[in-house]
Amino acid sequence: MKKNPRVAIMGAGVAGLACAYELEKMGVQPDIFEMAKQTGSRGFNHTLGWINLMYRPVQDPVMHLKEKYGLKLRAMEEIRRVNFYTANNSATLEGKLGYIFLSGPDERGITSQLKSHIETDIQYESITNFRELSQNYDHVVVATGTPEIPKLCGIWKTDISGYVRGATVKGNFDPKTVGMWMEKTYSQSGYGYFVPWNDRKGSLILNMLEVGEYGAKLCWDNFIDSLGWDVEYEEFYETPHNIGHVSKHQVENLYFVGLAGGFLDPLFAFGSIECLASGAAAAQSIVNGKDFTKLTHMWLRRNQQLLMMRRYVDKFKDEDFDRAFEVIKTPGFRSLVTRTNVNIIYLLSKLTNTFASKKVDRVLY
Ligand SMILES: Cc1cc2nc3c(=O)[nH]c(=O)nc-3n(C[C@H](O)[C@H](O)[C@H](O)COP(=O)(O)OP(=O)(O)OC[C@H]3O[C@@H](n4cnc5c(N)ncnc54)[C@H](O)[C@@H]3O)c2cc1C
């Protein structure tokens, strides 16, 4: 290993900043190139739901980041209740269910918090070419949050083409309660969700699959009609949100992390924790020569399990969603979620892959 490697990081999102933080801890100061004029992922502010259950085998994501990486991140609020709605059913889970964070340029946002942990200056509005960087640096960490560069390198495979529309809404809300809606007319096998900022404001988001911009608008209108909420819509945003994986995370001296490395879960399209973990893993691999795939194996494996579940859920009709949510009402499921650390994702993926007609190959990594 070279003693003081020259490292370039493309993208100052959660993955890129986590990489910078870990590198600095080990005495390496990277150059960070950010295309936008500020940090904040895609430029708009929205809440992030860190629902503990979705990150199993990790029990508590905030504690995990603190214990494993020494990262102290402040949540806006804890999640104490999740209300689920399907076409003809509803269910509620209560307990210590997770955390609410903010994504976007806001100074309370997760990227601002990460930025405050690092010393390196970020070079904003920089237009860089990964091939040139690759020639001028010992290592280049691609943390651009999109599949473009891995596609150019021929290592990307899209598993699900996703599209997100969202809005900031003003009304009266319980700041600890998150809502999730699953109905074919507006989300097909995706879902809508609401995560509050506080008791007066929140982010309403629709995660759609296999629809383009026009279809997404129709789905969004159906979603809003079906909710019939008496709220004020303040800010709208939309973005493609493709989910896929890469065949390898290292190509010559390039590392692919965050969304650019396929670290986004294929069932809920959530990814903050694993994007962070993948950025830190690239730093460990660069400085200590550790195997990147081994360091991130837990997340890659979990995503494969979630992809198995996704393939199964893709075939659901409204009645299937109604029935699935009966399970949430059972005391057994509730205590499994709130009182144990059982890896429910693993168990359910085994079950669903057995029943799914379009099976997912068991081992990608
Ligand atoms: C609307 C929405 C809601 C979400 N909700 C949740 C949630 O509730 N929970 C959850 O866990 N996850 C959620 N996610 C996913 C989560 O936001 C992502 O997993 C995470 O932000 C990805 O981190 P990243 O660092 O890979 O990319 P990003 O955070 O997108 O950062 C990439 C950065 O790279 C910059 N960049 C791009 N191209 C270049 C270039 N060529 N050169 C230099 N810089 C470049 C971008 O400007 C950006 O700052 C959500 C995503 C969206 C879009």
C-alpha cells in the first residue's frame, strides 16, 4: 500500500462524505469534487425515514453508525408509530421503530452533519471527468448517486427502473408518526409514504416502479386524490430513482460506492445507511488494503434478499397487499419487530423466493 495515496472523491453526498471522513481518520486528505454548488443530494429538502426493520441485521442504525464508524448523527425525531394503508385494510405498528433525518441542502440535513465531521474543503461546481481523474490520482471514489459512470464502465445492471415524486406539505401532523400507502392504482407495487419534519410540515413521497415521467404524474394525481388530505402543498420535486447492482465495485483504480455502487435497497428504495457504509469501506480498502466486497457483504447480501422479495411483491394485486398486512396485526409479528433482533428480511426472502415464479439467483457476490 502506498503510504499517502492521492484520492479523489466524485460527489459530496452521504457516500462520498462518509469516505472522506474515514480517510481523514486514517490520515489521508482526499480531494472532493462536487458538481452542485452546495451539498444536499439532489438539491431538494425531504425527510428520510430510517425504519429500523428495513436495516436488519442492524438493530439500530444510529447506534450502528456511532459504534462502527464513530459517526454521531442527530435525528430530527424518533419514529414511534407507522400506519400502513392498503386498498381495503390498515394496520399500525408502535414502539421504538426508527428515526427521521433530513436530506437536502438544509443545514440540519444529513450531508451538512457529515460535512461538519470533515476538514477537507469541498470543491463545488466542479466538472470533472472520471477518466482524467483516474490518470491523475492513485484512487478515484465514484460517489455520484447515479448509474451513469458504472454504465460507461460496463458494470451496471438495472434491476428496477424507479421514479419518485414528492412534495413538502403543511398541515397538522404527529411528528413521530410515519404513514405508508400501497395501492395498485397509484403505486403499482411501489408505495407512497409520509414522514413528518415536525407537527406542521412533512414530506409526502410516491415511489413508483417501471413508469416514466408522464405515468408518474398520473400516479401522483391518483395518490393525492385518493388521500384527499386538506393540506397545503409547498414544494414539488421529482427524479428518476433507478435501482440496480454492479458486477464489481472496483475497476482499475476506481471504486463505486453509494447509489453508483448499487447500494440502494430493491424493496423500499432506501439506502442512506448502506451508502454511508460503502463510502467508509472504500476508504478502508484504499488505506488498509481490506477487501471492499467483504466489508460491504452484509449490505450486498441483504439487497439480494430484498430483491427476492421485490420479485415476489411485483406480482401482488390489491387483495394480496390487504392480506399481507393482516400479518402486521398479529401479536407475534409485532413483538418480533419491536422486541427482537431477528432478521425478518432474511426469513421473508427465503419464503418469497420459494414462491416467486421469477426467481433471483441465490448468489450475486
Ligand atoms: C426522494 C427520495 C427519498 C428518499 N428517501 C429515503 C429514506 O427515507 N430513507 C433512506 O434510507 N433512503 C432514502 N432515499 C435514498 C437516499 O437518499 C440515497 O440512498 C442516498 O442519498 C444516496 O447517497 P449517495 O451518496 O450515493 O448519492 P447522493 O446523496 O445523491 O449524492 C451524490 C452527489 O454527487 C454529486 N454528483 C453527481 N454527479 C457528479 C459528478 N459527475 N461530479 C461530482 N459530483 C457529482 C451530486 O450533486 C450529489 O451531491 C431517498 C431518495 C430519494 C431521491
